[in-house]
Amino acid sequence: MSIDLPIRKIIHVDMDAFYASVEQMDNPDLKGKPLAVGGGGKRGVVSAASYEARKFGVKSAMAGNLAAKLCPDLIFVKPRFERYSEISKKIRAIFYDYTDLVEPLSLDEAYLDVTENKKGNPSASLIAEEIRERIFTEVGITASAGISINKFIAKVASDYHKPNGQKTVNPEEVLEFLEQLDIRKFYGVGKVTAEKMYQKGIFTGLDLKQKLLEYLVDNFGKSGRYYYHVVRGIHNSEVKPNRIRKSLAAERTFSENLSSEIFMLEKLQHIAEEVSRRLNKNKVAGKTVTLKIKYSDFTLQTRSKTLPYFISDSALILETTKDLLYQEKLKNSVRLLGISLSNLNTETKKNRDEHSQNKPEQKSVSVQLKFEF
């Protein structure tokens, strides 16, 4: 069986345990030791874990006290985001030596479209290998990469030989690769969705592929259509070098639970000021203010309000947040508060860009055609 696929050569580069690797690079005494960035203190949360720590089950978003129980020799270090951003810029500079079609997903990962590249190299696999070697020699840390015909498969492949490895999925290998893939490896299938799929007898890509579109939509909503297409190797999203930011946020976890709205106002003022600073730095404003509340029992609640005008001023953000705070009674004491602004004025630009890009799809090629990767 063959399918039509856009002629693209996409690389997904993903740094290996980025924050932890930077800390180990800057402090040789930490090399080879189990390390967690963040997580210190009784209310801390792990932002990143070294591979030495991961062997004990320590992972990002885990409570620091649990991480310490799993790995008694775990070393906690405070995050240094300015340093991570500095290293990230050096890595991106390497990317731009090969192509201007670079779409950063975060500080530590990005998509690159090297279908046509500055080096004139027809092999995306060799380009990925060269980029990884340069990151190691010029920056000092390792990266993994996935190479294939679209962003979805490239991202899945980049996790295949971690750390410090890469995997290429050639056009003629796409269908078999996806059919054999564990459903948990599909990008976009989270833990809850995976459990639901298991209950319905879907364990691999082949199981997923045997389900009709109507069945997937009925059981998984809009995501069902996405699953139906990606398991067939269909994912036409282009690498977008200028990704439109959809929201800006800031949040804070407290050392002691807060039990009254009065105690939260000062905290919210500082958070609103931070959100305002980030908005102004990025020269954007938003209409929708969302208050995030995480209670002491770890249940999460969000409250939102959309204004008829764009705002970025901290006083206006705080005023709207206050309305949301007093909108209903708190369910419990609070361990975390956050404020985000969405519905940004970048959306207008996004709609214009999408309209201008409404043109015929790229040429297609059968997976049976030999295409050098």
C-alpha cells in the first residue's frame, strides 16, 4: 500500500535532560550524579532530572519530597533560566546555519525543515548528525534527533534512541513504523487517553489504524480525526519559523497554604506584575484573563473572563483577577496561584497569515519512491 505524502525533510532536535545537562556542564562535580533541577524544599517540584536520577524513577513535574524518597542521593539545584536561555540561543544559532525554517517548541527542542538547506546537503540524516556533533563540541551538551517526512513522525522518532542518538524514518518505512508503535509513543496521546485506548483494545498503531474515522471521532472527539490521519502518516503542518504566541502566564507555589482571599491579594499583585512585564517585553496584549488555583489537595480550578479590549497593564490584570478570585468561594486552602492572558492581539496577525497562505498543497510523492534521507 502507498500513500501520498508532502515532499519534506523534517528534523526534530531535542536536547537531552537540558536543564540538568547545563548544570552538570557548568559544575563538573555534578557529572555522573543523580541531579534534579528545582524540587528543593517540602513544596518543591522537579523541573528536570538527569538521566542518572531518571534511573530511580525521578522525572519532571514530580514533587521534590517524592523524588528524594525514590533517590536518597539526589542532588537538588536551583533553576537558572537565564543561563538556559543563553545556551538555547547558541544552539539555535547552529540551527540557522542550515535553514531559516526553524520552529522552536521550547528552550530545548525545535523543528527544522531542511528540504532545501543552506549547505546544499540532500541527506537530512547527515545534517542532523552534523548538528548534534556541533552542539556537543561547541556548546558541551548532547542532543537527540528524529528525521522523517513530517513533524509528527520526526518528533516521535527523536525519542527513539535517547539520549545522544537519532533515528531516521524513511518514506517507505513510515507505515510499518507507525503500525508497530506503542500507542503511548504517539505524540498527542497522553496518559488518560492511552488508558482509554487500552480499554478499547487499542495498544499499537495497527490497532488504531483498524478503527473507522467515525468510531474515533465518537470516542475521542476532535482528536479522533487527528489520530485517524497521523497513524496513516498524514500530518501536513509546515514548520513555522514565526510561531504565534497564544498566551502568556506566570504562577507561584507557596511554602505555606493560603486559606483566605485577603492573603492572596498581595501574591496576585506580584504575579500580575510579572505577567505584565512579560507581555510588554513581547509587545503583546490580551483580552482573556485566567486565574489558576491549585488547592492543597492538588485539585485544579481555572476561572476566566474575556474583556472587550486588550490589556497588558498590571493594574488592569490584577483588577480582573480580583473579580475572578471573588467569583465564588474557595473550596480549600490554596498552594498555587497563577495568572495567564490569552486571546492575544497576535491572533489577528495569525488569521491574516493563514489567509495569505491559503494556497495549493505542496507536491506529493508516493512512499514507494526512493527519496534520500
